[in-house]
Amino acid sequence: MKEQDFRNIEPPSKDKNKESSPRQKAINSSIFSLLSSLLLIIISLIIIGGLFFVVMWIYINALDPVNRFGENIAQTIMRIICLFIIVGGLFLSFQIYKILIRKFIKLFNLKNKIREDILNRYEKKN
């Protein structure tokens, strides 16, 4: 068997700023999108659940709406409050999500490892 000369083979580069291949960028982008979407769902559920718990506790214990306004008006007020909690929770969770994703991209140096169109979604706009 013929011996091979391994002296001329260079080890793989550990350069963090090296560009990934287009195929690898596509794979990384898909994984990144999937995991970041799951993160957004989890953050949204936690924030909306927390806001709902806090606001409803204040509404029921501090305001005592049934004795003050009557049952029908108290239900209407509760539905309006729930709508604001959901909309506000989604807005707040999306803002927190964008901050976390920007820090994640910077921390793990993903600028050269995922596609530009995905990076543009998370850039700060002036």
C-alpha cells in the first residue's frame, strides 16, 4: 500500500469571519428561522400570560367591578381589557424578540453564516 504525504495538507480554517457556502447559508438560515420563530411564540405566550395575570388580578381585587358596575358592564370591560392585553403583549413581545435576536446574531457572529435577506429583518432602522 502506498503511503500518503500529509505534510502539505492544511488544517481547516478557524476564521470566524469566513463566508459560508451558499448551501450552508441556506441550511443555517432555515434552522435560524425555525428556532427564532419558536422563540417568538414562547416569548409571546409568557408575556401575554404574565400581563393577563397581573392586570386581571388588579382588575378583580382592586376595582371589584361586579359590585361597582354590575355584571354586564364588568364583562364588557373585561373583554376590552383582554383585547388590549393581547395586542399590547404581542407588540411588547415582538420588541423584546428583536432585541434578543440582534444580540444573538452579534454574540455568535452569524452575519456571515445566514442569508442577507434574513439579516435585514433584524437590523436597526434609523
